[in-house]
Amino acid sequence: MWVPARAIKFTHTFGLGGMALVLILLLMFTGILMMFAYEPSPERAWQSISSFQQDVLFGRLIRGVHYWSANLLIPVALLHLLRVFLTGGFHGRRRSNWLIGLGILFFILLSGFTGYLLPWDQTAYWAITICTEMLGLIPGIGQGLQHAIVGGSEIGSATIINFYALHVAVTPMALIVLMNWHFWKIRMAGGVVLPFGPTDDPRNAYRTVPFKPDLLLKETVVTLVLFALVLVIAIVFAAPLGEPANPGISPNPAKAPWYFLGFQELLIHFDATFAILVIPLLVAAALVSVPFLSYDGEIAGDWFLTPKGRRLAIVAAVTSLIVVPLWVLIDEHVIGPGGWLPGADALISNGLIPFALVLGGVTGFYVLIRKYLAANKNEAVQSLFVLLFVAFAVLTATGVWFRGAGMTLVWPWQM
């Protein structure tokens, strides 16, 4: 088998898709080993994890590999999504594969969410409590959705059984099916989208190399390096296991899992209707519509599409890095809990008004780069994607490192 030489250049894909696959396989293997000792009940869950770590040979290492693989998988999957977008790998025959990739990302997040509760310690219990309460804030369907996920009115035996079944059966099967479909679609599309900028040597445009050893060797090296990294992290930093869950004592602050802290941060700045329903639905709709938007040609292959696209993406990233922290500080110290229109209904003061300001700012940014920076549609859409991606990353970082007791802003060393 022969593959295009340009397709296996490490800096074209950074091996992110392969890394995600390796991490998922590590999760499945270590998860199966842990299933032999785990007991999904509030009375025995924490003790079974503790005994597994202390009494089973290499138990601490196995759980560490599982824990860190899960925590590395989410950023790797997100970066893979970003890589595909920034190289235009969603046009033509690849449209449906973009949607399949979004499905894989959804089940990766669902796997992390359901697995987070299973240790049944204080951190896990209250993190899932926060997440399910956030769902309950959705107007209309929130309470029913929360009741269905929790399995009752409060987190307990039904919850842990529901989460365990989703974690060990539903999400692995869904990921196996979707990943195989994803890889098959890549093969049918001729492999990863190929880079071919104006500076490329035309003589190298169609040069191919054998799968073995060229591609096989690179994939093997990436796999071994990643496995070694996970192993070292698991040895040096043991997977945390706090005190057993106590529904009567809430930690301060009570935070969602780190990969959902961006949504919890949104809830601080927006009314629940917008933070939990409107904004996530708009973002989901935007991601699904990416392959079907009108573009100025199906430009694909090179990072950031064009040299101007690269410059505009940097402008978008810097804009988010400046504007979002300023927004957080102004909302925290100037606007305050009363919202943008004190005395008015929270849906307007903390919802409609800030949402309109954000929507106006995003629209203004798009118009600015289209009209004054002469960006084509491809470059403009790419810049918006980078703007929003970095904005959510900043919100997540704020929740992880800058929210202390009572979810107030603090410096990391004050937490």
C-alpha cells in the first residue's frame, strides 16, 4: 500500500487522530480490568476503587492510566476537530465525516461525564450534582431531563447504575461503531486532506511512499511516545480519590468536571435559559452547519487555508484573549449580580441584554474582517471559529484556575 508523502508529514496532522484512537483503546483496556473489582452502588463504589488501588497488583497504576487517558482524550479530540477545521477537511465527500466526528466527540464527552461519578468521592458526587442541576435549569424540559438522568429526585443508587451502564456499555459501543465508520469514510475520501500551497514543489505534489515502513513507523513512534507519557504521568501523579461522597457536606467551591467548567462559567454571566439552552444550541447548530455553509470555493489542505487566513486567525485568537477576560472582570466587579439592567427581569437583565451584546460583538467582528480586512468567506468563517474556540477555552481556564470559594474570582495561588 502506498500513501501520499504530504499526508504523513507530522506537522500536517500532528498525529491527533491516531492519538485519540490510542487513548480510547487504553481507556477500554484499563476500564475492563477495573470492571472486575468495581461495584456500582453508593455503599461499595468508593471502597471498591480504594481496594483496587491498594490491594490489587498494579491497581493504582491501572487506574492512573485510565484517569489520565480520559483527561488527555478530551483536549486531543478537540484539537483534532480544530485541525480538521483549520485545514478545511470538511468539504465535498468529507461533509458527512465531519458530522460523524462530532458524534464521536459527543460520546467522548458523555464517557467522561458518566465516568466522573463512578469513584463516588466528594469531588465526583458534587461535580455531577452541579452538572445535573445545570440541566434542571433548562426551561420546560429541564426537570424531566434531570429526573431521567439522575433516576429520581436525587443522586443515589439509580444514578450510579445509569451512569455505569452508559459508561461501560453504551458509550464504548457507540465509539466503536462511529470510529470504524469514521476511518472508513476517511479511506473512501482518499485519506486526510492533502496540503498543497503555492510554495510547494510541483514535483512533490503526487509523490507517494510505502505504508510500511514510512507511515507505520511514524504511527508506531507516536503511539509509543504517547503511551510512555501517559505511563509516566500515571506514576508521578496518582489518580485522585477524595473522601467518600457525603450529600450533607458540599465542598466550596463545588465545580463541574473541568471540561464543563466553560458552561458553568457561562452560567455566572448569563441567565440559565441562555447559558444552558440558547448558547449551547446555537454553538451545536453552528458546528453541524459548518460543511453546508456557502464558501468562496472549497479551499482545503493547508493550515489556515491562506497566508491571510493565518493572520486573521491570530487576530481572532488575540481578540478573544483580550476581550473575554475583560468581559469577565467587568461583569464581576462593575455589573454585579443585578445584571445589566438592575430591577428588570433576570431573563432580560442577565440574559437578553448580555446575549445581544455578545451577538453584536461577534457580528461586528465578522463584518469588520469581511469589509475592512477583505477576508473571503472561508477566511471569515475560520476567524469566527477561532474567536469562539479561544473564547470558550478562556472561560474554561477561568473556571479551572481563577474561581475560588463561592465561585468568586481569585488568583490561582489563593485557592
